[in-house]
Amino acid sequence: MKLNKIPKEELELLSYTKIAQMYLEENKTTMNTSSLFKEVCNLLGLSDNEYQEKIADFFQSLTTSKDFILLENGNWDLKANHAVKIEMDDIYEESNDEEEEELEEDFEEEELEDNIDDYDTITDDDFDDDDYADLTIVDDEELEN
């Protein structure tokens, strides 16, 4: 149904962004914030004063909505009209990066396990009594003095 055929009472139940979305779909165009909100205000019969008071909120609603996209020329359009272009090279590079990270993690884990195994094989027999010759045993009383 065309926007200008919808009764004002029904339009007033819709959000400004929903009306803007319907307007862009119907007219198959892109528009800047000011022009788009003027069309919304015209459909709702809002005054210039109301336009001035609410345009900032309208802009914020457009920027946070998942349905709109701001184009390089400053006009708003519906995201549905813009396909996301993914390069196969990007996908290949991302998958290689993930594989490299997994290999690095595996290598680090193996290296750590190897080091732990080295420590497990050290025994008392690996030390000579001469290694301890310079050590002195001190009890608590001696430490306090």
C-alpha cells in the first residue's frame, strides 16, 4: 500500500525510521537526512518547529538502525539494496591466518610439554655433594638475631 494512501492515524503508530524505510522502498531512491525527515514530517503533518526539534533524534535512529546505510555521498539508503562483496582472497587469507595460529599454539604446547619432560628426568643423582658444600643451614633463632 502506498504511504500517501495510509491514514494519518495509522502512520502515527509507526516509528519515524519505519516510515522512512517505507518511503525509500516505495520511491526507490536515496536521500539525505534532512530531505528524508521532511518527507516523514509531511506524511505525518508535523510543523517546521517539530521538524527542528526531532531531526537530531531521527538522525540517531537512522545511524543505530540495522536497516539503513549511510552512503559516501551523504545519502541514506536501505541496507537491503546493497550486497556485501566478499573477495575470495580475503576468505583464503583469513583461513590461512587461523591455521597458522592453530599451528603456533600446537607448537607452543609441544615445546612446553618437552620442557616439562626434561625436568621430570632430573634426579638427585644428577647433583654432586660438592654442589651443596657452601650452603649453611640456619634455624629460626639465628634468623632473628
